[in-house]
Amino acid sequence: MADNDKPGDGKQQDITKFLIMTLASIVIMFIVFAGVNYIIMENLISQKISTLNLSQEELAEGEGDEDEIQKGIIVDLGDFILNLCDENQKKYLKVNVALEVTKKDTDFPEQTEEKSGGGHGGHGSAPAPVDPMEAIQKEMNQYKPAIRDAVITNLSSKTSTELATAAGKELAKEQITNDVNAILGGEREVLRVSFGQFIIQ
């Protein structure tokens, strides 16, 4: 009887060894897979982070450039008193409007000449240069009637309810920008429209 038990014990030992080997190989494969997966994910994450950092730096540089470019010349259009488009009762709007328009390369040539000639003991005794801001205002004055008309047409087509909201004011500014850019015809471009005093009665 004892001899008959030995072959069965050997089979059980073989099965146990096989199970242990199988489990061990599964565990090893799992560890290898997890390690490879971790390395790949780590590399992907670090690449994404570096890409994000680069794009944020580019955005920051782009914003810096935009800030430099976006500084323009203020053109005050003065006060407007106009009827609004309310049906039930007459409403009036009193508003001060100013535009900020782009500069041209030729707007301030005298300043560079003065700076370069300033160190030579005041040789700038040539005729006094025209004030650049005065020249710009003269240039813009030829457009002012058409610009004022565009502002009046735009704002008087609104109701007091529309202009009472921030979104309504922003929409009016966008429309004025588009209208004025069409009038300027590419000579200059409107960067911003600003409302100073803004009273609805």
C-alpha cells in the first residue's frame, strides 16, 4: 500500500510545482508589464508636461508682444446725446466715446531724429517739426463726421434694455469697431472703443 501511494504523491508534487511555476511566471510577467507600462507612462507624462510648459512660454511671449503692439493713439469723439429705440417711452443716452487706433511707422519720425541729433550740441535749429499728435488728429478729423455718424446710427438703434447690460455695451463696441474700421479702410485699425460717461434717462 505504501508503494501505491508514492506515484500519487509525485503527481501531486508535479502539479504543485507546475502551479507554483505558473503563478511565479504570471507574477513576474505582471511585474515586468507594470514596470514597462510605468516607464512608458512616465515618459509620456514628462513629454506632455514639457510641451505644455513650452506652449505656455510661447503664449506668455505672444501676450508680451501683443501688449507692445496693442498700444495705440486715443481719438476722443466727444459727447453724444441721442434717442434710443425704446417703443413704450422715449429714452435718451448721453455718452462720451473715445477710440484707440493703431499707430503707423511714419507717425513719430521726428522723435528718432531728435534723439539721434540731441547729443550734437543742439544742431536741431531747423524749422520746428510738426507735432506728431497734431498731425494724427488732423488726419483723424477728416474721418470724424463719418465716424460720429456710425456711432450715432449704432447706438440709436439700441434699446435702453440692451445698453443697460455689460454684454449689450460690448456688442455695441464691437459693432462700432467694425463700422469705423470700414470707414478707415485699412489706413488705421480700431483697437478699442471706450465709453466714458454713460447715462440713460
